[in-house]
Amino acid sequence: MEKIKRNERLGALTRILLDSPNRIHTLSEFCELFGAAKSTVSEDIDLVSASFERFDLGRVETVAGAAGGVRYRAIPSPAKVRRVLSDVSQRLMEPGRMLPGGFLYTSDISAESDVVQQMGEILAASYYDKQPHLVLTMETKGIPVALMTARMLDVPLVIARRDSRAYEGSAVKINYIAGGGSDRIETMALTRRAVKPGQRALIIDDFMKGGGTLQGMVDLMKEFLAEVVGVGVMIATAKPEAKRVEGVRSLLILEGFDEQTGRAIVHPSKEYA
């Protein structure tokens, strides 16, 4: 095998780690790929790790044990978190985003993969220690941020729907109370193949007002005998203060709207300020 130069190994190693966040790679895997000794690969990993730390690109961690190795986790620094959320807040406070019913137009931002990936990195970093087996969201607006969170955690994305689909097989359906201060009953469904008993689920959505949909997903996981290890959202409203679901971690808080200017009042939540 032709000898591979260090700069080539570093470039390939960086790409492999970035493309598979939270996935453990053994040293033997890289030794075989590069035709190099473990000591050489270890030095390469140390160089990549130092570079990531210097430029706030996440962490390369060593995992001990028989099944150990190295993994990349896109854990942003507090300064980067504040910068990202401040930038998004400023965009959300642009005029013309106020929608009827106290909602905020966010579809353009949630369609930008780089912005949503950064929010997924922030949310995932809060739940690495919970080791979820899957990320659950409700169709459809919550899918982008939930998908990026699932990617950072290296787990599947599971999508609850408002009705079951014939091509997904048999499903579990539940009724839930939608919104805050509302008695409107809605339905959500999830294919029986999506979640196994005993799995740990992380619930992620784009927006929370009263928390009815999120509580519905919590109740849905009970039907599957799955454990909910966390609930996170992109934006939560400040009012109503009492939500139907507890312990929700929100990136941003929507305080309300300035009726005269039509501008939203948005700021990072206290967990990330």
C-alpha cells in the first residue's frame, strides 16, 4: 500500500469524524484505512482534536473500554451558542413575522440547513448524557430541527403523524388536547414498528405555546412503553406560563409582539443566555 502522508490522513480523518457525529470509530478502523500504526493514528487524532478545540468546532473524545475508540461531538462553546441564538433572535424580530393567533413565522429560517444544523447541535449537546435511542417529533414543521438533532446524536428520527398511513402498517393512535387554554381535541398516530418497549426517546419540536402537542407525544411514548428522557423546542412562548408539559428546554423565548410595529420580541432562553 502506498504510504499516506500526514496531511492526507488529517484531511480524511476530519471528514470522517464530521460526517458521523457521536459515532464511535476504533483506532483499528483508522489503522487499517491509512495503513498506519496506532501510535501514528493517535497523534493524528490529537492534532485534529486540538484544531477543533481552537476553532470551536466541537470535541473529539476518547471512549475507553473494549468497544471504545474516538468520536466527534458537535458541542458548541457557550460563546458560540449565544452568538447563534442572538443572530436567530434578530432575524425573528424583523417586521412582518407576526401571524394570527400569537404565532411567529419561522419557516424561512427552519428551511436553512446551516442555521437548523447549528440549533440541532445546541439541542443535542444538552442530551448526550441521556443517551436517547431516537428523536421523536410531530409532522411537519418540527422535522428540520428534529432531524438535525437526531443526526448530531446519531439516532433515528421518528415522526408522529396526524393520521396513520397505509404504507406504514398498523399504528397506535391517541387523542390529545391541542394548544394552551384550549379544549380542542386532535389525534396523533405512530406506526407500531417505530419504537420498541424500553427505548429512550428525546422529543423535539419547533414551537411550543401551551405544550399540548408535546404532552401528546409524551403520552404517545407511554403507549409504546418508552422512556422520555427530554423535551426540547426551538421556540417557546412566554405566555401562558403554565404549560401542559414540564421540563421543556427551549432555545428561544417569544415574549410577544409589539402591536404598533408588528415586530416580535424574541430572546435566547435563560438556559442559553
